[in-house]
Amino acid sequence: MAKVERFAFHVPSLEELAGVLQKGLKENFADAQVSVVDCPDLTKEPFNFPAKDGEIF
């Protein structure tokens, strides 16, 4: 039987992730802004996706 190893990984918060992305983008672009917001309803304008999250086409 194969040996299974478990590791604890760091799971960053969304705010921490936004900060890292902001820093990297500012190093490469003159203007960059990162923010954490609620996801819009992608079935409505301007996206018009055919199914809601979790639904199968």
C-alpha cells in the first residue's frame, strides 16, 4: 500500500491575495487596482451566461 503524506498549506484570505496581486501589478503597470467584491449575477447583462453557478448546461 502506498504511503500517504499530509501537509498543511497556507490558505491566504481574499484580502491578502488582493494585496499580493496589487503589488505585482504595480511593479509591471503604470495603473493597476485590485479589490475584493461580491460576484455579480453572470446570467444577467452584460455577461448573459446560460446557467447559474453549479448548474450543468
